[in-house]
Amino acid sequence: MAVEEVDATSDPAVEPLRRPGLALGVLAGALALDVSGLGVLNAALPSVGTRFDLDDTTLQWVMTAYAVTFAGFLLIGGRLADVLGRRRVFEAGVALFTASALVGALAPDTAVLLGARGAQGIGAALSGPAALALLTGTFPAGPARNRALSVYAAVGAASFSGGVLLGGVLTQLLGWRSVLWFSVLLGLAVLAATRAGLPGGAGHSGRLDLPGAISGTLGLTLLIVGVSSDGATAWGVLGAAVVLLALFVVREHRTADPVLPLGLFRITSVRSASLAAFLQYTGSVGMLFFAPLYLQGMLHYSPFESGVALVPMSLAVFLTANFATGRLLARYAPRTLMAVGLVLIGVGTGLWLGTPHDGSYLWHVLPGLVISGIGQGLNFPSMTSAALAGVPTRQHAVAGAVNVVTQQIGASVGVAVMVLVAATSDDQLGGYHLAYVAAAVACLLGAAFIAVRRRA
């Protein structure tokens, strides 16, 4: 079965590459910056809290400040890339991310650190959609694009857990600031290679819809903040988010140059890719959220040991996406691989139902990690390809932004639901098991839904 893709070989936006390896390295390096930016400080949080004397409520914003702005600004980042030019916005995003990491590495107090983390998220929101649009605009449809998507997705899917491990190693050896210094160095390397590796190109005609951009950005931002909060404050913030998002939808229906063309959601592959993105991040990030709690709290691993314990998932993701999925995409439709990938993520998560208080890593933890990792390696490149199938080239950046937004909502809203489900049990381990059941069932139902949908 052929890949469901728009043939862009005759599209003027597809520019021949003199050094395709360099271009792919630049784009994958930027993706690694964006994705690892969420997890790389995870192991360093205790050190950050000690340095600035932060309680747990304030400390979690070191992570959340990045996630909130990253998710909130993605749609405007995608629209800017389509209007102003992909490489221009890509460079601006990587430069902002790198400069903000430098400010964070030198931060003298909590306010500066949190501000820097929020600015990093905006930088990632600018570079991420532009990078995906650059990839599809520079690699022609067919084997070359499938291979590029597989490598790109392998790096992206492995970067979160890889970032957690790298953050633990750097923090233990060099201190928490070294984590941000590493981001600075990687960002500078990406910027240095951008002009040589990526084609230029002007933006498409159109303008930025400021009312839509403001209401959509604030609505998404408040949605993530509300999910990350608790009590009466959370309900108030979520209510405001619903109002703003409703205004955003009304505005997008009426304007000639929408930030988010709502017609994208009439494309079956875009809807399926969005569902797959949400469920993958609900399942995989949910596993990574509960894994340290189980490994450190019940199996008495150190933070470094629990980070190393997650390496097999990253390896499974990387090897599957890099060496198998590209070939499979040449034979099977993305929706087929998305469905299989979600089944494997669900099965891998479900296997953790067997984790006891004094469990064995090899018997009770490792199989679920590996099976889930294989599923992620199949799903991530497939949903990335499907997210752009049938979408006009001029809208590739915003379509990519939609997919990344659903990933981030899965990583926040989906995981928050898992935590709420876990809290319904009086037994801590029993609560974890309930959360695994919820994620596994959601992934399996999502796989069934995608499998039976007709092709776009």
C-alpha cells in the first residue's frame, strides 16, 4: 500500500539539496533542542530547588514555564513560518532558544530562571513548525522524504527520555547549570550550520491575523496552565481558556487569513495524526512520569540509576524509527503504522500492571519499556507524515504546528488525567496500575478508530 502523501516533486517549494545530510542534521538538531528542553532539567530540579530555596510548588514551574509557552505559541509560530519564510523564522527561534538558555545558565535568581525558561519555550514554538515545513519542502516525496522523516522522528521521539538521562549525568558531574550550557552549545552549532545546510525562500502571501493569534495563543497557554494548577484557581483558568478558544474558533471561521485554517481538520489523515500524537504522548510521557516514582520510591533506585533504566525505551524508539519505519512507510499507509504503533504503546503500558512493590527490573519494567518504545518508533514518523498528507505546501508549517500542539496537550492534559485516575486509589501502587489501564485502553481504542477510518 502506498504512502498517503502529496507529491511535491514538482512543487517550486521543494528545493534541491547539495548537502542533504547537513540539512537533515540541522533540522534534527533543532528538534532535539526543542524536545529535550522539556526533560533535560528534570534530574536537576532538586539541585535548582536547593540553590534558590524553592518549594515544590514553585519548583515545578521550572518545567512548566517551558511547556506552557512552547504549547501556547506553536500555532502562531507555524503561521509566521508560512507567511515570513521558514528559514528566517527557524533561525529566529533557534537564536531565541539559545540566548534564553544562556540567560538561564547565568540566572542569579528564580525570576530570571523562570523568565528564561518561558522564552526558551517561545523559541522552540517558532523553530519547531518551521523545521518540519523545511524538511518536507527540501526532501522530495518518496523514499528520500520517508528516510528523512524517519531520522527526524527518531531523534524527536528519543530526545525526551534521552534529555532526562543527559540532564542526570551532567548534573551529577558538573552541576545543574551545565545542563543549560549544553543547550547553548548545541544551539550555536545548529545556528552555525543553518545557512550552509538549509535553503532560503520567501514566505507565502498573506498576513498575520493578530486577533486570532492573540486569542489562540492565550487560550492554549491558559489551557496548559489550568491543567498544571489545582483547586479553584485551576477551574477559573480553564474557564478563561475555554472562552478564549471559543473566540479563536469564531475568528478563524470569519477571517480570510486564519492563524489556523480550520479546513485542515476536514482531512482524515490530519485528524488521525492528531489523535495519534495525543495518545502517544499520553502513554509515553505518562510512563516516564510514573517510572521514577516507582523505580526510586519502591525499588530504591538513585535518580541517576532510574535515568539509566529508561535508556532501553530511547534505544527502541531510535532503532525502530531509523531502521524500520522508513522502509515500512514505502509499503504501508501511515494510518496502518499509526494503528500498530498505538497498539504496541498500549500493550507496553499495560504490561506495567504486573509491577509489584519489590519487582524485578528485567521481568516487570524492561519489557513494557521496549514494547512501548517500538510502538513510538513506528507511530512518530507515521503521524508526522500523515499530519502533512493532503495539506497544501504553503500550509505545512501550521499543519506541523497542529500536530506538535496535540503532542503537548497529550503530554500535559493526558498525563494530568492519568494522575487524577491514580489519585482515586488509596493504595499508591494500585493507583499507578489504574493510570496504566486508562492509558492502555485509550491507546487501543485510538488504534481501532484510526484503523477503520477511510483514507483521506
